[in-house]
Amino acid sequence: MKRRIVSLLAIATMTATMFAGCGSTESASTETADSSTESADAAVELAEDTGKVLNIHCWNDEFQSRLKSHYKDYEEVDATHGKIGDVDVVWTITPSTDNAYQNNLDEALLAQESASADDKVDLFLVEADYALKYVDTDYAMPLKDLGITDADLADQYKYTQDIVTDSNGNLKGASWQACSAGLIYNREMAKEVLGTDDPDEVQALVSDWDKFKETSEKIVGAGYKMCSAFDTYRTYSNNVSGKWVQDGKLVMDKNIDKWIDDSKELVDAKAETTDDLWGDDWAKGKRPEGNIFCYFGPAWFFNFCLAADEEGTIANQGGWGYCVGPQSYYWGGTWICAATGTDNANLVKDIILTMTTDKDVLKEIAQQDADCVNSKTVLKELASDESGNLELLGGQNPYAQLAEGAEKIDLSNLSAYDQGCTEELEKAMKNYFLGNATKDEALDMFKKAVHEKYPDVTVD
Amino acid sequence: MAKKSKVVRYNKWGYIFLIPFLVVFIVFQLIPLVSTIYNSFFENYRSGLTQIGPNFVGIENYKTIITNGDLPLYFKNTMIMWILGFIPQIVLSLLLGAWFTDPSLRLKCQTFFKTVIYMPNLIMASAFAMLFFTLFADSGPINSLLIQIGVFKEAFKFMSHAGTVRGLVATMNCLMWFGNTTILLMAGMMGIDPSLFEAAQVDGATANQIFYKITLPLLRPILVYVMITSLIGGLQMFDVPQILTNGTGDPMRSSMTLIMYLNKHLFSKNFGLAGALSVYMFIITGILSMVVYKFTNSEKK
């Protein structure tokens, strides 16, 4: 008797797992292969919106909170749902970790044609590092097809448009942020070692890489370190003379090579660390006892990364200063793209226009959320009065420098492979900096890793 | 007209009871296995949003893996880390198993200790690896401790030396699995007829002699089982080194295992190369299991 019960139990659990298995495969297949054929080609002539659902794909709640507080018709329902008029807004939020956001978006876009009207992606967000992967395909819609003209976008910085311009010259996205970045230095340390903490005078001491090195000698002499080698990477990589991949072949730019050599020199001189960005060791510099002279970062770095609300950090005491640094560059930012096949073209157009070109909205964003916004006029206004003074910078107004930096950025050399190349280069070069490999060995490893990520790219 | 048989036939129940297992096996094991082999003959990956393939390329993928020299390197890494972890693990388990099953020692709180040594296995491997990652970070507690007691002058970079990274991986695997192995070996030891031990004691054998001459030989079947399952588990080592090195296998990929390498092909959804690599692993695992089995069973016959 007992044995029978045991075997019945065993069968029950087995069948249960079987059904569990079936259940999940079923639901997965409905997601991708649901093909109620309602081909909505509303976008071309901007016919009336037929969609009842606006699907937005993104990786965090940043855009959601911007929309909530600055787009007047948006009403929040719950964390992943909202309403604009009669249209339901559905947020698909997938974190970027381990490429999950892109994997998810890839599947959604590849299934776009066969998806039912309510499941079609209408808006999706991209970051600069992989923007071209989406922009340079037909899955992203040219803004001019939405009826957004160059005149509408004239006040934006050119670099923010270069990033989302495809190889045929079509602009396919817009951003509300201008993420020009610079050097954020520790005022107290500057006073002690360099004798000044005035942004202009510090800028003169780090205005190019040779001066940066000279200054680093003083900093090391006083027993401190400059920053992590990976902090400076983007300053070099934004100022390259060619794309990472040309004609299907990986090309090492001489400025990237300069980053490798400069960094190795500074790491060997104990002026730079090799701490990975965002790691615990790297974050120690946010406190005075971290003994780090500077970070490299844009406006979002101020609020997002310097932990100003924590007791005892440098930011909490208003101890940072900001200057442009050795070379102008940008870092990060979020672009809004319209997905081809959207059935809410008018709404999509209005969201893009309101969030990225409406000066009142942009000024609101700058003041409420301390974002560096993508509008020349608004930044000029902020730079000209006290409203742009930031406490964590000891009352300094960085907007003049940020605006100046944004004008200088040139991003014609972006490619769809940037994200993978950046990640793999940093990983491989860490070995070289730490002395675990020669430069050639590290470069070989980098090339191998790039080829693994992009099998169609030749590396020799 | 079928004549009603008076013989009650039970064997149909055998088949009916087999159905759940068969269905699960076919859906989750056989079909993936066959499709892996099938996929390995195709060029099939994604570059950005562009799907390339599937194009039939014959054994091209197998050739690529053999010629680029990655397979032997990552196989070596995997085996080094497995052996480094397995040897202390089996020694520790044999010792603990022998102590726990020895009635003359009369150990107290046995259940408590058995639970404690099994504990690490209950922690998720990734959580365990995260813990070690934080402990051994450049500015982590282990480094501050070592600096304070004067072993090092400045922080020792545990994560940038092949030896320490491999050592840490091996330590973690050993800690996680020795409890499990101990339980298995104890089961084997308790299955040995106690009269054999008594007879040996009466004949004046020492504890060491009993262990080597009686326990070990009679434990062989369970030892073979432990060896083979641990070997297969070792070849599939992934989560611990992946989390500990953040997927890089640093320094210079010296701690990259075969499965971590396989995982590298996930970024481009390169099913062809990943399939070929999986088939190689299938073959390697098969051969090694055969070797272990033959080697440990040969003396008997």
C-alpha cells in the first residue's frame, strides 16, 4: 500500500513538472507567433492613430518618471502601466545587465511585423554605445516620416543627432539630454597639491594629456592617485579618427593606442588605478579617505554617482569642482526612437517633440532633475543666472562648461560595434596594465573576444 | 472475436508508468540533444539585428574550434580547477565519513555536524561567488586584515593572479560540495557489513589498516559514482568562476572554463559554433567517464 502511494506521488510530481514545462512553452510561443494580421501602415501619411496601446521599451524608470512629471496628459496607473487620453501606455522595462534589454528588444522588433496591433512596439529607448545597431536598420523610423522637421530640432546639439543618424543620413531619434562630460576634481586636494581650486586654473593644469601627466606627478608626490585608467577611456575613444569596424574589419585607432600607452605609463607610475567602473574599489574615491583626485563624468554623474545624500562624501560637503579636462567628450544619454509599424504615430510624434524640443519642458527637467538638457537656449539661460549653481560643486555653475563641451563633440565615428569593442578592450587591457600580459598578448585577446561577439568582423 | 483471457496482464502498467518519464526525457533531453548536433553543422548567428544563416557548412564549425586552439586551453583550465578542488574535497569527505560512521568514536551531535557541513551546498553558487568576490576585493576585508597584521604592505590583487583566482574557485567548489560527498560516502560506508570491521578488530588491525584494507575497497562502487558525477559537474563548471571574474576569466582567461567559453557565443546567438563546442564537450565527458569507470573497476576482475 505504502509503495503504491509513493509511486502515485512520484507520477503526480512528474506530470506536474511536465505540465509546468508545457505551460511555459505555450505562453512563450503566443508572445512571438501571435499573428492576427492587422497590418497597420498608418505611419506613412500620419493617418489617424488606430492603436489603443502604446508600447514603450526601456531599461529603467528614468524616461517613465520624466514622462510622468513633464508630459501633461500622462496619468500613471501602476508601475508598468499608464494612460494618455484613451491610449493605454504599457512599459516593458528590462534591465541592461548582461545585455538583457537588447536581447528582449531584438526579439520584439524582429517579431514586429507579425505582432498584433496591441503588441507592436511603438517607442523604444537606446543608449549611444549601441544606438546604431537599431538606428541603422529599418526597425527605427526616420523622424521626417513622422513629420518632425529639421527646424523643430534646430536648438538641439548636433552631436546628439549624429549618434542617431543612419548611414543614409536619416535622423531616427532624439534625446532630451546633452551629456557632455568633463573632469570632476576634489577641491580640497587641488588646493593642497596644486595651490588652487579655481575651475579655470585647474583646467589650465589638465588642459591636455601632457599637462595631465605633469599634474599627476604632483598628485602622486603628495601620496594620492588621479583616477582609474578606465575613467579616462571615453575621453580618448570619443576623439578617434575612424570607426572601430571599417569594411568588416576591426581597426585600432591611434587614439585608442594612445589611451593604452598613456594609461600603462600612469598605472606604472602609480598615478592611476585599474579599478573597474562602478565597482566598490572605484567608488571609494567618493569619500575624502579614498584619496582620489578626480572622476570623469557628465552632468548625470553629479547626482547619480557622487552619493551627495550620504554623510561624509565629498559631494555632501560640496567638495567637488568641475572643468572640461584634457579633451571634450560625452558619456551616456538616452535617445527616443519610434519603431517602424507603430499604430500611434501622432502620439509618438507629440511625445518626441514635447520631451526633446519644448523649451519649457526642458527647462523644467533641468531644474527639477538637474539633467543637462539638449537645448542650446536653455543651457545658455541656466549658465547666465544663479539657477544653475550646484551645491555639490561648492556652488559652482557648470553649465557654461557643459554647453561649451557639447558644442565641441564630434561623433561621426560611431559604429554599431562600439559597445562590444569598448567592453572587451577594457577587459583585455586590464591584464596589460596589471602586468599579466604584454601589450600584444592583450591585444590578441581583445581581438579574439571581438570576433566571438561579432563573428562577421575579421580581426587580423 | 477476441476471446477474453483469464490471465491478468500487468505489464501494460509498466509502460503506462514509464510514459511521464519518457515524455519528460524526450522533450527536455533528447530533442535538445539532437537539435544541438543538428545545429552544429550550420552557420547561424546574429550580427546586430541581421540574422545570418542558417547555412549548411558541414564540419566547418568543428574545424574552427580545433584550429583556433581555444578548446585545449579552456579544457586545461577547467581540469586544473576541478582537480584542485576535488582532491581536498574527497580527502576531507573520506575522513569525515570514516569518523561519522565509526561506532567506537561515539561522536556527539552528529546530526548537527552533518547539517552544518551540508549547509554551503544550500547557498546559491552565485551568491557564494559574490561573497568571495567582495571578501577578496582589493579593498575588501581580507586585504585590510592582511595589511593590518603586516603580511602585505599594500593590497594584494587576488583577482589578477592566475594562481589565486584558480585557488579561490577550487576552494569554493570544495567548500560547496564536500558536505554532499560526505553524505554519499557515509551511505556507502554504512552499507558495509559491520561484522567485517569487528573481525578485523579482533584480528588486531589498526584503524588505518581497517580504513585502507576494508573500508576503501568495499567503498569502490560509491567512489566511482562520486568521481564520475563530480567529473561531469566539474566539466560543466560555470557559475562560480563566471561570477567571481565577472565573466572575463581573468587574468588572461586563465580561469575561463569550457562553459564560460560557450556562454561567450550567446552574445551573437552563434548557435553553430556553440553547438559544435557542445558536441565536443559531450564527447570529452563521455570519454573521461569511460576512463574513470574502467580505471577504478579494472583491478577487481
